[in-house]
Amino acid sequence: MRHSPVVPGVRPASLADEAGRPPSTTPGPDRTAPAETVGADRSARAETAHADPVRRAEIAGVDPVRRAETVGPDRSAPAETVGADRVRRAAGGGPDRGGRVGGGAGVPLVAVAHGSRAPRAAATVEALLDEVRRARPGLPVRTAYLDHAAPSLGQALHGLGEAVVLPLLLTEAYHSRVDLPAALHEARARDPRLRVRYGSTLGPHPLMPAALERRLAEAGVPAGDPDTAIVLVSAGSSDARANAVVAALARAWAVRSGWWAVTVAYASAAAPAPEEAVALLRAAGAPRVAVAPYLLAPGHFSDKVRRATLEAGADVVADVLGPAPELAQVLLERYEAALDAPATAAAS
């Protein structure tokens, strides 16, 4: 069945009924209507477009991400169910590569974070890896940092004959494409016998919206609240491909949610800035604006985003993703996927 578009800011009749308000008499998107009726009343709805907050947002210059007019993920199915079989296997539900059922020692996992001078950032990384250790008892898990903190990747790999190296990065950009492979090359030069499986970054992944919604709920924002516009804030990158991945996450999140709007912003290197996105949504008439940091750990960027967006008029700024259980599940899934690939010399 082909779904008709749902416009952020326009509440379907079913939602109005649940909120105790009379349903709108204006024809709205009927998710249960057969495909041949989709678009039958578009001309009538177009006459009310001047009252649509999305139209005002477009006039104001902000680009709220609309839910697609295609069949998207089932909103009745929680994001946590995406890839459930692999997640269960990653958490110890199946045999590991050592032949042990239920997750024995296995190949060591070395998780590499960006690193920060702020001790709270390292504490957050360790809290995330503690979630992994609880989900997979007995799995050797080591921490490494690219910069600003110890141990380095070479130090974390010391004494190992084999390892799965996973970047604790939310997008694939310069650090995962250049810095980490270079560090692995140096480690291989020191120990030619070292064999490494190099896994994927944490994002993109279907569980990311669930982790973001967890942090928003902790800040008092119900998931999919149709009166709340979301600013999804990434650190930003000079690599346009990485920024495009975050924009795609916002679109996918909007498809499966009921938010008034979802728009993207970047703390550095790209536009719009978070405070600009908040101001534009306010000017467009968003009833409430919440900021969802797409950041792994607290530090310079998270502090800057919180301060600037609150000053710009944001109602709520959620916490960073940190040790969200969904991220631990993603990390274990990346570990399992890396084990499915053949081990290679670190220099290759």
C-alpha cells in the first residue's frame, strides 16, 4: 500500500482525536486509504497551504525534512527491532568465532574514539564500553584514542596477535578513512604478525533514531511529538559525504516519526549552524523546538551547541548519545560483521 504524505505540523485526525481535540474538517492524509485514493483531495488541501507551518518554514529559509510519500518503515514497529536477529547474535545469542556458544572470549575488540582533553569524554566512552562488556561477558574490550588522550591505537594493540578495530565515530569521514588506517599501518610496521579486522563506523544505522529518542525522552520530549520540531546536530565535517549521511539520517527519522519537522545542523565546517536552524524553525512557527545532539561524548561541541541553541530559543537540548544501549548493540553488530570478513594485515 502506498502511503500519502504526512506534513510535519499538520496533525492527522486520529492524533487530534487522541489529544481530545475535534478532528480537522480539512481532508488530511489517511494512512489506511487505498493507493488509488491518494491525492484525490490534494487540491483542497492546497488551498490551506498558507496555514501550513512547513510552508512558512520554507519561506523562512529552513528546510524541515518531510516524511516521504513512499512506504517507509512501519511506525508500529520500534526501531529496536531493526536487525534484531543480528543484535541478539552480537550480544551473545549465537556461537562466536572461537566456537563457543553464548559469547566466549573471542577476538579482542579495540574501540577507537576521537579523544578529548575533557576527562568526562573519556568517562563517557568507558561507560559505553562497559555496556558492551555487560552485553557480551568475557569479550576482551580495549579502548584507544586518536588524539588528546591515552592509550593510542598502537598501545592498545600491543601484545595482541589479532584484533577487531572499530571506530567509535558516528560518520565515515577523514578520521575513519585516513587517520585510523594510518595508525593501523604504523602498528603493523611494529608487529608484522598482527592481524586486524577493521569494522565500520557506528553510523549510519537504523537504531540511531531510537538512541536519539531515548535522550530526548530523558529531557522530557515524547517520541514523535507532533508539536515539536527537532534540530539534529552533528559535529560537521569538511567531507560533504559525511554531512550527507547525517542529512539522510534526518530524512529517515522523519519518515518513521510524527515530529512537526526534522532539520539538520552542524556544529562546525558546514551550514546551517545549530542556532540558525533553531531561529529559522521559530520564525516558521514551530510550537516547540528540541535539539538532538548527534554526538558521542560531551566536550567542546556539546557545550557550544547547548549554549548557542538555548540562546537562540530552543526549548530543550537533549544529552549526547553516550552509553545508550542502542549504541552498545550497534557496536556489537559491527564487531560481528567484522568477524565475518577475513582478517588482513593492518598495513593493507
